[in-house]
Amino acid sequence: MATAITDAPVAEEKLVRGLGLLDSTMLVAGSMIGSGIFIVSSIIARQVGAPGWLLVVWIVTGLLTLTAALSYGELAAMMPKAGGQYVYLREAFSPLWGFLYGWTLFLVIQTGTIAAVAVGFARYTGVLVPWVSESNYIITPIRFGGYALSLSTAQLVGLALIGFLTFTNTRGLEVGKLIQNVFTTAKTGALFALIVLGIIIGLNSGAGAENFRDFWTVRGNLQEVGAGLTAAAAFGLFVGICVAQTNSLFSADAWNNITFTAGEVVNPRRNVPLSLALGTFLVIGLYLLANVAYLATLPFNAIQNAPSDRVASETANVIFPGAGATIMAIAIMISTFGCNNGLILAGARAYYAMAKDGLFFRRVGDLNKHRVPAWALAIQGIWAGALVLPRTVKTDAAGNVTGYGNLYGNLLDYVISAALIFYVLTIIGIFLLRKKQPNVERPYKAFGYPVVPALYIIGATVILVVLFVYQTATTWPGLIIVLTGVPVYFFWKFFGKKSTSA
């Protein structure tokens, strides 16, 4: 990585437009599919309590994601520049709003997700190589009150993955897109195979027949979705569907990453909107079918109580008795590897755009000899790696340590609602820009405007209100994280220098 950073910046050169439609679609799909789809359905099943409502949660997620992606297409076609959503918020509202998004993206959203996916890769590596474990310590946890720092073999593997993919992406866009295309193809194929085999074997065995006979009855192990609220009551079910979106939307997130790389897409006014539509439609379709496969293969209580929430592994065990855990471990390792490559590749372009506006470290706005923002990649990698190391301390009533969590997990819980706020604001930006810039060329216009974008705003706002009322511990801290960017913005505004290099 050090070699890449010290390459002399090539200020007179531009970003390379090397991403075609297929590459862009692979980036959308590959960034979306990580490990969430293999795990979160177990959590959602406990939150909503019935097979039908499990699918409803994913249908709502699908509709919201597709609606947002089709709406973003208008902004992407209008402003095909590096930075994507940062640029859209800057133009629709003000540079402050663009910076707050970019700051939160760097501080937690992108880097925290990179850390989480890297450790997820390491956990499943541990299925194949037992030495890799979160409890096999190279440096045992050093406590600081309710937090600790440690270095386990799993954390070490996570750091190595972040370092490797950061380095390969500094070698040029061709390297990054090759990795993305290969691993996205492999993991979509693996997920498709799980779906087909799961449905066929499930239907033949009748293991999940009761799920479809008793589709809507709430039962089993129910999780509280608010103080004393569960899906057993009608209002609790409504709250549960909204709260469950934090899991399903997070699993389907990162579809917007292609907008960060718009400066490197061939014919971006056509290919960015089209790749948003194709990529999100592909992934949402696979996610819905994956849940049908789970329901066809496993009894509902087995979905709710899957060990460590690994519902896909339980499904694979039915398909391949005795070998399911190993097969799924390999599949998830492929999935998380490709997912992190997409996140690392795309995220750096947002900070690059911020630096060009004088709102981030100046060197982050430079390109290396391979015409990629190597400094942006490096700083992102360093911070994502730093988020791998802190742990949260779990204690019992007597104050004895019972285990360790991961700080990035808490941070991601906090900013999921904040990320949804930025999505809502960006789509409101479509309406504002139609008024502010009516004569700007719009090669693609938001699907179903104004009704469809308005429905997204309404639906997402309802979910946000429910989260802020019933999940206060994980929503209000997210706003504080966003607001830390206000003084930082004014610091950069007065002391930063806008770059004129490309």
C-alpha cells in the first residue's frame, strides 16, 4: 500500500472512464450482496413471527430499494460526476448537507460496513481454518470501561483483507473491476444455486409445507420490537415490520455506490441509471427467492432459532447433509470478498470528490500514476482497519465479563436510520432541482415522477418515525454522529483549499 501512496500524483490527468454497463451492474449487485441475506432472515422471523410477514418485510425492502434506485437515476444522469450522492445533496441543498453525508459515510457508513464485512469474511474462514477465531487472541482484550481493544486471529484476517483489497484497487480501475466481476458472478451463481436446490428439495421433502399452509399466523420465538411490544399484537406487528427494515434494508444497501464512481463510467448518462435499475432488480429478486427457499426447506421455528442466525447454513445442511456448513462458509467468503472490493473501490471516490471541493485532506483529491485516488483508498482503508480493533464488553449482572462484541456493529446500528434520512433527502432533492434547475438536461427522468418518488419519501419517513419512537437507543446516537460533521465542515470550509486538478 505504501508504494501506491507515494506514487507522484498526476494532477493533469482525469479519472479513467473504464466501467461499461456490465461492470457497473456488477458493482451495484456485488456491493449489495454481502453476508446479510444469509443471516438476517432469522432475526426478521423473530420480529414478525410468520412466514407471510417475513416475505412482506422483504417485499417492502424491495419496493423501497427499487423506487430509490429508479429515482436516483435522474440525478445520476444529470450529474455524472465522481462523488454521486455527495454531489446530489450538495447541489440540491447546500455544500453543508453534502459534506454531512460524506462525513458520515467516511466515519461510519462505508468504513464501518467494510470492517463488518471483513470480519464476517474472517468468521467464515474460521469454519475452514479453526485457528481463525474471534476468541484466539494475539493481543488479549485491554479494557477501557465498557470498551476494549484486542487483536484476535479473526481480526487479523479482517485487517489483511482490507489491506489487500485497498492495495489492489490502487493498482488501477482495471484490477478493481476484474475482481468485482469475477466475484460477483461467482456469488450470484452460488446464491442462485442455493435458491433452486432449496426450493426443489424443500418441495419434495415437504419440510416447509406448514409454512405455506399457515402463512400468516404469528407464532414461535418472538423478539421485542419496542418496550413490551411484539408481533403478537396488530400494532406490534406493524412496528415489527418497520423495525425489521433495519436488517433487510442494511442487507440490500450499497446499491448507490455506483453513483460514487460515475466519473469512471462509460456513457454515464445512460449506464449509471440503467445499472442502478438492473443491479437492484437482480439482487432484490434473488433476496426474495432466497427467503422462499428458506421457507420451503426449513420449518418456521428452525428459521427463527437457527444457530448464530445462520439460516442459509441450515438450509444448505438440508441440501447437503453434513457438508452444508462448509459449503456455505465458502460461498459467504466469496460473497464478502467481492462485496468488500466494491465498497472499497466506490467509497474512495466520494472522499475524492469532497477533497476536490476543499472539504477533505488535499492529497485525497490527487490521482496516482494509475489514475485512481490512492490517498482516498489508503485513508479509507486505515480508518476501516481501525474500526476492526475496538470491542464492546459484555457483562452479567455481577459485572463479570461474559464476552466481547464489535464496536463497528454498534456504530452501524446507530447510523442505519441516519443513512435512511440521507436517502429521503436525496429524493426530495429531485423535486428541488426540478424547480431550481428546470432547464438542465435530464437524459433520464425519475420513474413515475412525482408519485413514485413521493411514495418512497412517505414510506421511508413512516419507518423513520417508528424507529425514532421505538428504537431510541440505536437511532438518536446516529444523529449525533451526523452532527459531529458540522464543526468539521466549517473547519474545512475556512482552512481547506478547493482543488482545480482533475
